[in-house]
Amino acid sequence: MGWIGDNVESLKSLQIRQVFTQAINLGMIVTSALIIWKALMCITGSESPVVVVLSGSMEPGFKRGDILFLHMNKDPILAGEIVVFNVDGREIPIVHRVIKVHERQDTGEVEILTKGDNNYGDDRLLYAQGQLWLQRHHIMGKAVGFLPYVGWVTIIMTEKPIIKYILIGALGLLVITSKD
């Protein structure tokens, strides 16, 4: 009958108690992932402790698909560090290197200028209209480590949503039909 037919027969033979058990197991998996994410946020001090590099602007240091681990603390941000920042009006965070740090004498506020290693000019064209510098509240975190190529899974699922739905459906079916 094949794999699909076997799974359909398996679903028909499930009792209500087994269905609830499988639903609870699925809920526990999702809850565990959320708890781990929130714990990482607390430990790293970053609103997004893990990000995927989505473009080639930081090559050769970081390539598209690399996963970066972020940390944010009260230490000053220095030129040469790689930061992830959000700009007003943009949803997707940007990974670039700090090229200049400027402290305003009148307020003591620190202003930051960034640039992608593979880009010709600085990032002022990426900032919000009229914005020349980033402030500390724009910075999500400093890169402290990375895993090469692992983020391609995220990129593929973002660019081809049908793959994401197929994977989610297959995983859900696997959880529901497992006998444990």
C-alpha cells in the first residue's frame, strides 16, 4: 500500500487517548523550543541571540547561510567589531562591521557607522532617511561566534515556502503517527 497508505491506516487505528498524548508531546516540543529561545535571550542580553547571514555583504568573513551567535552587554562598541542592527522601517536585521564610533561631546551619546566588508561604501544609504549614524538602541548584538552554512535551511524555507509547509506537515505527521 505504500508509506502514505500505511500512515493513513495508522491514523485510523489511533484511539482518542493516543491522539491527546501525541498532541501533548507536540505541545511540549514547541514549548521547550520557546523556553530555550527565551533563556538564550536572557543569557546573551540580545533580543535575537542567533541570526542567519542573508546576503554576501560580509564576504569573505561571513558567507550567506552562516549562523551568527550574538551577545549584547554594556561594554562599549568598538570599531572593527561585527554587529547586527535594526534600522527603523526595515524588518530584517543587517550584519555589518563597525567602521567608526563617534561620541557626541554635548550629550555623551555614542554614534556608530557601519559597513559591509564586501561593500564599497558605508551603510548610510541603508539607514532611515536622514539618519547618518546608528545609536546603541539600534544594535541587537555583537557577533561572538558562527556556524558556517547551517543557516541555508532557513534561507531555503524563506525563499521557497512550499518546502517549509511540506517539512512542517511531515514532522507533524511523524509525531502523530509515532507509536511511543
